Amino acid sequence: MKFDLVEKRTFYSVLIISFLVFLFLPLELGMKIFLFSLATYFFVLFFLCSYWAGEWHPERKFIIGFLVSFLHTFVFLFSGIFGLILAIFISKISPYLIEYLKGVFKF
């Protein structure tokens, strides 16, 4: 299975952003930010897909919008969890890297 353009951009951008969020912020705050952005992404994509599907299939526009947004939200969720696992792995491997990066970026 190959990703389309939206899924590729979603995967890479969410992976990088979630990695940085989970690396520098506490886990509880990072999960709140991640779940809020996940819900926002789902609803925005649902409304856009429902609007676009209304031109060709007006009787099934909500079903099409739900299925497309569900698939893309799964990619969002998968890449966010992968970013979380990567951040935990990096913080366990080299705990001094986080302190160095905080000093560099002045967080």
C-alpha cells in the first residue's frame, strides 16, 4: 500500500511535530495536545470531504466524508504514536541530549 500526497505529508509532519512535543513537554500535556489536534484534524477533514463529495454523490456525502477522514485520522494516530515511541526511545538512550537541546533552543 502506498500513501497518497495528503497521507505522506500527514505522516511526516505529525511524526516530527509529535516527536518534538513528546520529547520536550510532559507526557500528560503532550497527550492533551495530540488528542486535541487529532480531533481537530478529523472534523476539518470530515467537513471538507463531505463538502467535496456532495457534488458527485449528494446522498452518500457523509459516509464518504467519514470513511476518508477515518482513514487519514488513523494515519495521523499511527504517526503520532510512532513519534511518541521514538521520543521515549531517544530520551532513554541519551538523557543528556534533552538538556542540551533545551539549552540550545532556550525552552
